Amino acid sequence: MSLELLIMFAFGGAFLTYLAGKISSKLRDIFALLCSVALVVIVSSLYKVETTITLYNGFFGMPLSMRLNPMAWFFAIAIVSSSALVVLYSMSYMKHRERTDYYYFMLLLINAAMLAIVLSGDLVSFFISWEIMSWSTFLLISYNRNAALPAGIKYIVMSLIGSMCMLVGIISIYTAFDTITISEIVQHMATATAGYKLFLLIIFSITFGIKNAVVPLHTWLPDAYAESPSPFSAVLSGMLTRMGIFGFLLIMFVMVGAENSLHMGRGFFSYHNILAWLGAITIVIPTFIAMLQNDAKKLLAWHGIGQGGYMIVGIAFGTSLGLAGGIFHTLNHAIYIILLFLSVGAIEYSTNGLRDLNSLGGLFKKMPIAFLGGLLGICGLIGIPLTNGFVSKWLIYKTLILGKAPFLAFATLLGTWGTILSVYKFLHNLYLGQLPQEHQNIKKTPLAMQIPIVILSLTILVFGILPGLPLKSINAMIVSFGFTPLTVSIWGISSETGTLNMINIFSILLVVVAIFWLIFQAARKSTAVDQYDNYAAGAAIPKDKYNYTVEFYAPFYRMATPYLRDIFDMLYQKIARFTEFACDNIRKIYTGYVSDYIIYIILFLALLISAQLKWSVF
Amino acid sequence: MNEMSILDPVLLIAIPLGLAFLIPLLGLVSKKIVRWIPVVGFLFNGIVALLILPHVLKQPIIVKIGGFVPPFGINLYAGSVGMLLASLIAITGFLVSIYAVKYITKGAEQKYHILFLLLLTGATGVVLTGDIFNLFVFFEILCISSYALVAYLGTRSGLEASIKYLIQGSIGSSFLLIGIGLLYGQFGTLNMADLARQIVDYTEPSVFVSMVFMITGLGIEAAIFPLNAWLPDAHSSAPSSVSAVLSGIAIEVGLYAVIRVLFTIFAVSNFFIFFMVLGVLTVLIGEMSAFAQKNIKRMLAYSSIGQIGLIVFAFSISTQLGVAGGLFQMVSHTLGKALLFLCAGYMIFRTGSMEISSLEGIGKKMPITALCFTIGTFSIVGLPPFTGFASKFMIIRAALANGELLLQILIGLVLVGTIIEGAYFFKIIQTIYFKGAHKTDNREEAPVTALIPMLILVSFIIVIGMFPNIIDKVLQPAASELLDQVKYIGSVLG
């Protein structure tokens, strides 16, 4: 199966889905699902294939090409599988919504564009796909109307800033080396000066930093995640944002090369060290801001930023172990954050769009599958052993400890601590505690929404117990960057500096659980009571008078809120307002009086003449 | 030359001019037929221009009117630049006149079609002529018909805009005439090639006075900052079909005249930094003014100013790449802006208001028009895979090619302009599709005569955007023609 076919299938499928929707919505749903499943099949059939093809020379005679290598395959399979699950989920979630044809079209177009990004073998097709992804994302973020509109504008403006930086970078590479093919750029890079390499690293880092929401370029993300339709939030957080990680890998380890990008600058003030520190800041501050959120999706969104920090730290540290951790965390994060967004989406679906943590609660009996997803999702997010997040976080901690970076290690641990606090709030306020009266008779979660949640929950456990499965292909990627390979077994990683063997942990935990189970068996039986059978200070609580979930962590709020403001967002808002103000005033040059305009004309003439008389330019 | 008798560039001017005068006569026969005359005329022009185009890529066609050998008599210079723009004018004219068949139904219909033909005849004349006085004459035809067309709707704002435009345009024309007069007084010739030849050897700095007058005069029509104050009023008050041509053709032709005068007649190279800065200023001021607009047509008009600034900037780089990029940007802007104005025309017609806020929900009401509009904005902002991206790519490449710091800073500012442009266009797109409550309005799509030109423009935008090689084959010779003054003189004077 060739790459051209894959790309044509991806883009063509998106268009055809739209057309199918004009005939019947059933046909469209099935067609969209078949398309995305077919893409999964095609991509998995390309495992371990390495190939390069030239698509066409139509763009100013530049050879636009596609290439498949371990890095591209790894991201491609993640994109297509998450897309397939999300499409399946959308079949129920998006039913009875407006413009569903358009929704599916954009969703599939975004996935096709992401696929084209990771497969592109040259920078121009990379940029073209990147931009298609950006504008179609904008169109889908705006889908929910109202609050989604400013979120969309925020996203697209920041994204445009990023792409303009990238465009300058790409064209400067083209003028410097006279090629846009990535494999050729790699060879030319040896002749470039260190200053030029640093320029490239910085200018591309802005682009990818915006996409991956690295502090201080993160401000588009919370609103965009929160206001998108939930299945799309899942795509956005799971894969689309992580195109930034792909970009960082591309610029740091493929184009500029590890030996250059890891030795840029001196001591603390080296490129990768500063990037790692930005990553650390990205972990700590957003994770604590997440704790303050009362909107379930915003809470997840802030974690999306924070988890991105772990990936950046791992990658920027630039050892085999760190890279493996960073990349693996990208995959793991995709799995559990998609799962979490889908679980929240299920609640939204059942409660007619409710996602306020203060007014929900006690849903676990009503929505057991969504609860399962939420529970395993937050376990992954925290990094509890036997879930996938544990392995990648372990790799990152290990890297930082081995690399003698105690402060960075502390930052990552602090982030995990904050994560535990805030996701407990998430879980508790949605599923545990008292069920508010109005949610007694909520809609059931449809099967099409349950299946993706179950699959993702299982994946979390499978990758947590058998991390060797994905680590094998990550290892291949690391080797292609020129790093020493890790010794990966199906159960984990073994090395002289520390061995991770999940099967041992698994068996120990099994034993511990068995012991506890036996103890509890011996103890007195607990009695099951109704969910409303609650007491506080010995007195029965009247129904609907008290909700445990309101103002969770209130003391912490009072303490932390002044320190946890998003100063960058405020700064950018200020800049935006200033720009608006400036624009409004610039417009006043055109006064509307023709006499002023004639003065402009005369002044222009006078300026030309005096310029000549003074400097004799002609 | 015998087999090329149908391929005579003179026809490009003669046919629409003749048809314009035929309209009053044909109007006596049938009112309906009049509407189709511009369509027929520009279809013919388009075909002829596209047939001539491949012939002129290597060697320009010099038409000697009345058989007088240059520098005596008037000659047409149908080179690659001229034919590229002439084809563009004919194609745009063709599409816009199809649009106008249903769109222009009120008022002095016949006069509209006459003026429309004359406007584009003037434009074609400007890009093809090799004689500087002839250039003035065609320029006047272009300007005077556009003054009248701006006031076509007869509204108060239209008349006001037209008068303002008239005042500023007349000042421009007089400056142009002063410049031409000074040149004629000094050199005794009006032939561009002959003038160029003599100016090369002429060391007196006094020649710059005429250059300054000519640039100022032409710069008004070209909408270079600060000479562009007439544009927002005129472009927004005219009927949309006229705005499409004014934005898409008229200002670009004005800019072509400036470039031709600068590159070919005066061959100044050390003047371009000034123009570069001017171009960037035009971009920033145009885009920033557009950002604050609430009226869709004014916004599009200001955006045209921004685009013109980008084209000026590209030309001022004055390298092969830069000039080719500027020409390409002209093409993308014509296609994109014509499309936007055509779409906006029916959106305004259906909603009855030019306020952007009134466009809420138009995406449901007029899905095809809204889609075309969206694609047009994407192309103007410069997003792939549309043509605006390809041309912007070329310009950035030209700006970064020689590694000058000034150029790098200026292109940075241009890109800031692009971001502002993106912001306001994306806001409109949100208004069209997502703003307001979800309503299920009845469909009120634009008529087929409007949809056809829009869809053709969209297909151009996509095809050229994906395969810019098609147009690059014309752009490269065109750019070398503009840059190579010696060859120009040689091919005219022999």
C-alpha cells in the first residue's frame, strides 16, 4: 500500500464523507467510520516500511515528497487510531446537532492534514498541511457558537503568528540551502553556522511552542479545548496539540541534529536547558491553575498544557531515556486525555451540555462506563503504577535524576502532586458524592460512545503493564535520531542504571490486593445504603440542601488564587486591546474630508522632491 | 505574421471599444441583448489574449499603429507583462460581466455596460501601450469611467464618494500630464522606449521632476499610501460588480503604470528603498484600518490597500523573484478580491445591509456564496492550498533571498499585517457561519449567473494555488521584461 494512496484516501475520504452526508446522514456516519478504520488498517500495514515518494513538482518546481520512517509511523498510527475512536464516538454524540456534515468533513480533514504533516518529506508540504490543519481547526473550534467564537479567534491568531514564524524559517532554509527536502537539509546543516542553527531552533520553537502550548505561548489552549465539541476536544488535546512535539523532534533531532541542538549555548543558558526549564514551568503553573477550574473541560485543558510540559522536559533533556519518556508520554497522554474528554463528553451528552463541577456529582451509578473511563483516565494522568502514565513519567523522573537535575525533577514531582489533587476533584465532583435531584433520570450513554471509552481504558492498562509494545517502535525512532538504543523488553526497560519491570510491580500489587481482600473478607461486612442516605454531624441531610461538590478546595482557592493568575493571557489581552485601539486610531488618517486628502497628495509630492534635493536619491 | 491576424493585440482594445459604442444602437433593438455584450466582448478578449500569451513569452509583439516606425507614431508593446495583465483583465471582465447580467437591473443599465466596457478598455490600453501620452489617454478613459460607475447607484454616499474620487483623480491626472509634458519638452518624444534610451544618457537631475509628478499622479490611482484616501469610499459605494473591477483591476493597472514608468522609462534603482518602506506602510495602515471596520465593503476596500502595499513592497525588491512575486500577488489579489466583492454583493443584496453584523447566519442562507467567500478570504490571507499562499511564498522568498537586514525587518512587518488581516477575516467567517442563534432560514442562494463566476474564480484560486508552475512560466519572462530595460528599448527601436 503506497503513501500516495494513503494521503489520497485520507483527504478524499473527508470530501466524500461530506458528499455522502448530502444523501443521508446514516450513510455518512458509516462511510466516515469505514474511512477512518481503513486508514488504521493501511497505516498498520505499513509498519516498519521505510520509503520516500515524490508527490509532484507543481509548486515552483520544488519536489513535494512524502516519506515514511519510524517517527512518521509512530505518530501516524496514533493519529489514525484516535481518529477512528473519535469518529465512532461522534456517531452518537453528534446526532441531532446542526451541521453534522460539516463537522465530519472538518474532523476528517484535520486528521488527513495531521497525517500529511507527519508523513511530509519536505518543509513546504509540511507547511501546507500544517496550515490546512490550522484553519480547519479554527473552523471546528468555532462550531459551538457563543463562547467558542473568541476562543477560535484567539487560537487562529496565535496559530497564524506561529505559522508566519515557521514560514520565515522554511524560506530562509530554502534560500540558504536551496532545498526543501528534509533529508537533504540534514546534510547541508553541517555547513551552517552555529548562529544560523540557533536562529532556526528558536524560530521553529515559537511555532511548535505555540502549538504544544508551552508557557508563555499557551494561552489559546484552555478556551479552545473547553469550547470545542467534546469529541473534537479529544482530538485537539490528544494529537493536534502534540503536532508541536512532532515539530520539536523534527527540528531538534532530525533537521538540526542532536549533536548540535544539545550543545547550543553554554551552561544554564543553552537552548535545550532553557527549553527544559520552560517545560518545567509549563508543568507546575498550569497544573495548579487546573485545580482552580470549575469547568470539567477547562480543568482537563489546563492539564493538557501541564502534561505537555513533561514531554518537553523529556525531549529537551536529550538522553535516550528522556527522549523515550517524552515520546512515550505523548502517546500515553493522547490515550488518557482522549479518554477523559470522551468521558466528560458522555456526561455532557446525558445532562444536556452540563460540565460545571459544582452542579454535577454522584453520577457513577448512572454512568458506570463513563466512570470507568474517568477513573482509569485520571489514574493514567497521575501516573499510578500499572497505568501507562506511570511508565513514561518514571522514564522522565529517572532521566532527570540520572542527569543530576534535582530542580527539574522536583518540578515534575510537584506537578504530579498538583495533578493528584486536581483530578481527585474532577473525579469526585463528577461521579462521586451525592447525585443532584435533577440528574435522577438522565439519558443512557449510547453504545457507540461506550465502545471507545472501553477500548481506551483497556489500552491504558495494557500499555501500563506491557510498556514494551510501544517502546519498541519508540526505540526505533530514537535510534534513527542517532541515540543509543534502550534495552526494551515487553515488560519494561532494563539498563545498568535502573530497571523497570512492570510484571514484577503487577505481581506485587496483585499479592497486596489479595491480602487486603482477604483481610476485608474477614472483617465485618459493610452495609449498602442508598446514595441519598447521608448524614453530617449525626443529622440527616435534607435532599438538595447540600451538595458536597460545591466549592471544593475552597480554602486552597483563597490561598492560591492571587498567585495563579494567567499573567501571560492578561498580557496578550492587553496587547490585543492596544492593537485594536491603534487600529481604530490609524483609521482616522482617512478623515473623510477631501481637502485633507489633497494635502496628503501635495505632501507626498513635496516629500519626494525634498528627498531628492536633500539626499539626491535619483 | 499572417497566420496571426486574429492574434493582433490591437483587437483587445478595439473590440471592447467598438462594442461600447455599439451598445446604444443595439439597445434600440433589444434591452436584453445589451447585458450580454460585455460578456461576449470579454470572452473574445480572453480567448485572444490567452492565445497571444504563449507567443510573447520569448519575443514581444510590437504593433505599429498606422505603420509608423517607432519612435514616430504610436506603438503597442504586447510583452509578457502586458499580455499577462491583459488576459487577467479580460478574464475578470468576462466573469464580472456575467455576474452583472442579473445583478445590474436598476438605473441606467445601458450606460453601466458602456462604462464597464470603457473602463476595461482603458485598463487594457494602459497595460499594452508603448507610448506615454497614449498611456495618459487610456488612463483617463479608465479613471473617468470609474468616477461615473462609482456614482452609478445614485445614492448620496455614492455621489459623495464619486466627487471625492473625481477631485483626487483629476489632481492625479494633471500631475501625470505635467510630468509627461515636462518629459516631452525635454526630449521631444513620447515613445517610452525612445524616452528610456535618451534618459539613460541624460545626466541632468532635472528629469526627476517629471518622474516625481508622474509617480504622484499614477500613485493616486495605484492607491499607494498616502495617496489612497479616495479608495475606501469609492470602492465601498460602488455596486459590487464595479467594486470587484476597481479593486481587482483598476488599482493594479495604476500600479503597473507606476512600475513601468519607474523600471522602464527612468530605470531608477536607488529609489526602491523608499518604495519598500512605503509599501510596508501601506500594508500596515491598510490592514489596521480594515481591522476596525464594521462595513463589509469598506473592510474589503481597506484590505485592498493592504494588498497593494504588499505588491509595492514586492516590486521594490526589484529582483527577478521580487518582481515575479509582485506580479503573482497581483494575479492572486485580482482573483481573490474580485471573488470577495462578488460574493459580498449578493450577501448585501439578500440581507439589505452592509454591516458585518447583519451577515449572521448567511452561511445557512447562501451556503455556496458563503463557501466561496470563505475560500476568497483564505486566499487573500495567504493560507495554503490557495493561490494567495503561493504568491506570498514567492514574495517572502524574494525578501529573504539576499540576506539584507532591512528587508528582513520589513518582511516581518508585512507578516504582522498578514496576522491582522487574518484576524479580521476570520472574524467575518465566524459571523457568517457561527454567530447568532441557530436559525433555520430558507435558502436564498445567489442566482446562477452570479454563482458561475464565483465558482470559476474559486477553481482558479485552488488550481493556481496547488500548481503555481502554470503561472510561473509567464511570471518569469514577465519579470525579466520589466527588469531588462535594454531589451525593451532594443525590441521597440530595433
